Amino acid sequence: MTTLLQHLRDFRRDTGGTIAILFAFSAVPVFGISGGAVDYVRATRDSSQLQAIFDAAAMAAARQAQLGKAAVELTATNHVRAHLDSRLSSYPISITATADGTTIEIKTNGATMQTSFLGIVGINSLNVVARTKAISTYIETITQNKPVTAQLDPEAGDYNRMYVYCYDDSRRNQTDRGRSQMTAIADNAGTTYNFTMPSCKANETFSYRLYNVRNARTQPWLWDTASPGTLIANNPADWANPWGNNASYNYYSDTRLSGGVPVHQFANNVPILETVICQNLNQCKPKSQGGILPSGPNRTPQQADQACSPGKYIYFGWEDRPPGYGWTDSDYDDIRVVVECPSTTTTRKTVVRLIE
């Protein structure tokens, strides 16, 4: 019994071999985990580098959308290949554009990286994932030349200023009422306006605004300070004393196209503007001078019934006080402007953006 107890005590004290065995077993997962961090860093680095290359390639390729699918894919392929080193080039990559070339997608396709350390714990590869998609869109702008003539009636007692702007009918309920690029082009006080005509987008229409200040043509201090008035149909005050106030009024045409024909949408449908399409500039003169423009007081304004197409001209004749809203002579010549019809040649601006 004494001998047996002594052997047990000696085994308990002699732990050197036990520690060595335990260390050997525990070292495997420890080295696997610490070495695995290196593998994960490598995989993350490769994914990040591929992502940056894919993004740049997609942006470059999408700018070639107008050349079609094949050109877009070739541009992306060449860009990717030019920026891959030998390590990154080993990954399988997919490059696909839509039929119209406006969308390009670049991604790794089942790409994996062989691990150096994680295999110890049974992980022999890691996925390398990078993906991008770019889309190309066109912003079309329609250009219009400056007015050819601006014939302003010097006898009008009111101050009148004409503006041109772009109007988007789909945004009429927004804060800006769908109006943008408001540009003053002429008034009836001899002011010279240095301006650039607006460039409207394809979904916008050239529109016109008349700013009127009652009885203020010779009082410039009132032109931009007059208090806004309120249009009231058959207002007795206007009829009783049409020359006794200096209220200001704004009339916006908010023009939309119907079958290519401009349709003006003035508030309350006030008949304040006359429009005539001229086949050439010589026609845009009064009939008394050999042209086709109507003239004379107390008449119903003529409205253009055809599209304002390139090569033609459109005449605008304004009545600064709309019939039915105070005294007026209804001759529609308080401001007379001839404008060349907008060119159908559009400026296309390619806008490219990443969507993934």
C-alpha cells in the first residue's frame, strides 16, 4: 500500500509531460485564429481594391452609353484590366451592360482567396466580394435665341416688363410653381437688359411673364416697390378711377405644349396675350406694313394654332390690363416681342452615377 501511494504522489508532482501535451493541443486553434486574422485582412484588402477599380471602370464605361452595349462593356473591360495587378487578376469578374448601354454592372463572380492559416481550423478559402453598378442618363436642354425685335408701346401709361422662363407643368404644385430661370428681357421704359436666354430641359416649356405697375411708366421709383394689387373682375374702383393707383400685377403664361402647340395657362384665364406664328421674320409685321399681325382696339386676341418649329417666329402682343378687369383698349400692343422659335437641336449632358 505504501508503494502504491508513493507512485500516485510522484505522478501528481510530475506534470511536465501533461503540460506539453495540453499546450500542443491548444496551440492549433490559437495559431489558426491569430493567423486567420491575416487571411481576413488580405481578403478585405483585395475586396476594397477591386471595389475601387470597379467603381472607376463603371463610371468611365457609362459615359460611353451613346455608343451602345458593346462599347460600354469594352471600355469597362479595358479599364479593369489596366488596373489589376497579378494577384487581383486571378479573381473571376463579370462585366455586363444593358442593351442600350445606359447601365453597366461589374462584380466578382464566385471569387475566392485561398487561406494561408485558416486551413488549420478547416477554412480553406474566403469569398472576395466587390460589386458596382452605374447608370447614365441624359439631361436635354432646349435653346432659344434672344428676341429679334422688342417693339414697346411708349404711349402706355403703365410700366410693363417682360420676362422669359422655363416652366415644368408637372411641378406646378411645388413651391416655385414649376417656374425657373426667370429672366427679364425688355420693358417699355427704354431699359437695356443684358441677359442670356434660359436653357430649358426637355420636359420644360419656354414661358412668359408680364410684370405690370399701374400708371408708373414715368415713375421709376415705383417699378420694383409698388404694392401687389388684386385682380377683381369688373371692379367698380378700377372703372371709376383707372389712373388713380400704382398697384403691381404679375401674369404668368405657364405654357404647356399640346400636340406641339403652345397653350398658355394664365390665372383666371385672363385674355392678356396674343400669339401669332410667322413662317419668316418678314411676316411678323402689322398687316398695314405687309405682314400678318392683327391690329386695332377692342378685339379678341388671336392665338397661335400651330407649333413653334425651328425656322419660324412667334409674335407676342400683350395687353397690360386684361379685359374685364378695369379699363383697357384691348389693342394688344402694349408690349410687342418677336422671338425665334426654339431650336430642336438639344444639348445633351451625360450624367453618370453609381447606384450600387
